[in-house]
Amino acid sequence: MRKKRVLLFSEGFGTGHTGAAYALAEGIRLLNPDVQCRVIELGRFLNPTVAPWILSAYRKTVSSQPKLVGMMYKTQYHKSLNRLTRAALHRIFYTHAQKVIEQLKPDLIICSHPIPAAVISRLKQQGLDVPLYTLITDYDAHGSWVNPEADRYLVSTSRVKSILTGRGVPPELVTVTGIPVHPKFWERSSKQQLRKELGLADIPTVLIMGGGWGLMFGKDVMDSLTARMDDIQLVFCMGSNDKLVAKMRATPLLNHPNVKILGYSSEINKLMDASDLLITKPGGMTCTEGQAKGIPMLFYSAIPGQEEKNAQYFVELGLAEVLNSDVVDRWFSLLLREYAGLEEQRKRRLALERQQPHNCASTVLQLLGKSADESAEPRIARAQQARTEEPVYVTP
């Protein structure tokens, strides 16, 4: 019997869209190895020379003119991509996208970015007979995600579902699945064991994630972060930003045995388990991974638009705060004075009913008419154990 095939299209604007696609693919493979998944960044795949230049320009615009990005997000918030834009995307991508689909013969296409969603929607309008699911990778829904040809939307929360239905999407086409995270984030491992494995001291630990966007802290925040290095370990994870890594390693202030400066790491799941507090930009994927690990979060430099909405969601939920020097001072005091209590709160956060990080992959399998393989059931059971709907807040 031919295996079911799922084709996931994304774009590389930030890491979250493609990260969500890979996470969903890996989750599906784990739950049912008989389903084949392929992830493709449409622009990079079809235009490998031009795409990096476009993504670089986007990143520079976000870093240098965030207010402009926010203004564009808000002015277009309620609007789907217009006919001219859809036609232009169709003209650029039509032939290649059509050939990829004809070659791979997917039973289902999932798009985790609005651009490929618009491209596939136009193909469906012209006769493509493959179901299209749109996976929204933030805790908000910009109008550009909406296409009348989409067969289903997979969304993070009931609030996002309400936004879509308010724009005329039939409620039966919107499924609240949560944002998918890689199976490595479905469970939690021993903190002490991981610290030993990663070469970290067994003391209160703060994970600080920056990466391609850089670390946009003021001097007062950096002073607060480094004021207690003798007692609190700082792990900076800067992704593939090699220049920033080199600059930080050459900074005398950070030359301390309790400061670790890392570049790209494929072990973010382990670093989150080994840490007690996460400081990060509020990208949809990172926030969801942090939630899956139950780690309290402090947010800095939200990109106006979707990241502001992500931050708002997690702050209102009680799982995060917005970073400033006073917040850092308070949290570092808590780590030193009430460490056991914070760890107990973390265990309770992991027990929340909403904490089902495998849910998106399970839902896609169900919609494909497939079920989880028996060999995956113990792992799902461990991820689901001791759930409760009791509210938990990060501050005592």
C-alpha cells in the first residue's frame, strides 16, 4: 500500500515558520512512520541565489526600522493578499511549484507561511485537487494568512480561531492544535544530569537567546544580568550569528567561569531543561518551545506586530514578563532565595491541560485517516501525564 505523503511549504523569514514545519513533520514521523513528510522553503528552493538577498533585506529592515514594520503590519492587518499580489506570486512560483507537486504527489499540503499558502491557493483555484492546510505560527492571525481555497486552518489558540471566524472563515475549518514543537520538546529530562552533560555548573541558570537579530539590551539590563555572575550562571545562545559570538567572547565583562557563550546549537531542548529562566525575543516557535518545557520567560525587543501579540498572549497567561532591569533584579533574587519554589511551579506548569505539544501532529494524522503507531503511545502518555486545568503563574 502506498504511504500517505505530506508536503510542507514554508519561507525563511525568521526561523519560526520553517521550524514549525520541521517540528510538525518530525512529530508526524514519530507518531506514524508510515506517513512520509517533506519540508521545502519555497523561495529558497526555487530561487537559491535571490532568496538569501531578500531574506537579508527583510532582516535588516526589521532590525533598523521596526516601527515601519509595525505600521505595515497594522495597516494591512485585516486584509488578505490582494489580487495583484496573488497574481505576481503565481507568476513567479507557478511553474516550479506545480512541477514539485506533480513530482512528489502529496496527499496533503501544509503551508506555514502566507506566501506559499497564497501560491498553493491560486493553484487550487486553477484546478489543483490536493487539500491545503494553513498552519499559523503565531498567537495572532494577520489577514495575509486567509485564503478562500484553504481547506483547514491549524491555529495556536481559540482566540486566533475567533479572529479567523470574524473574517468570515467557517468555524468548522479552523482547528485549535497549538503550534507544533519538535518531539525533543515533548518531555523534560533531568536538570542535574543535563548540566553535567553540557558542561554547566549545577547552580541557578539563565538561558539567553539572541541569534540572527542580535541582543538588543540596554546597558542597565546588561549590568543587571552580569551583577550576580558569581551565583547565577548565564548561558548565551546566539544561533548562527558568528560575529556576535566572537564579539561577546572578546568582551572582558563576559569573561567569567559562570558565563557560557554559544553559537548555533541543536540542543535548545536540553539547554531549556538545564535552565531555570529563559530570556528571549517572543517569536512564536521559541515561546511555544519554552511553554512546552515549562520554563518562565522574559521577553525583549518584540518586533511590532506578531511578536507583540505573542508577548501579550504569554504575559496575560502568566507565563512571561517583559524584560527590564527591575524585572531581572527581581527574578535573580527569586532564583537565589526561592529556588525550590520556582522549580515546583515549573512542574505545575508542565501539568497544565493545555500542555499537549504533540497535539498538532496527532490532529493532522487524524485528518489523514491515520492513527499514532503503537510504538509512539508510551511517549505520548508521558507527555500527557498528570494534566490539570489549575492556573499557574510565574511570579510567587
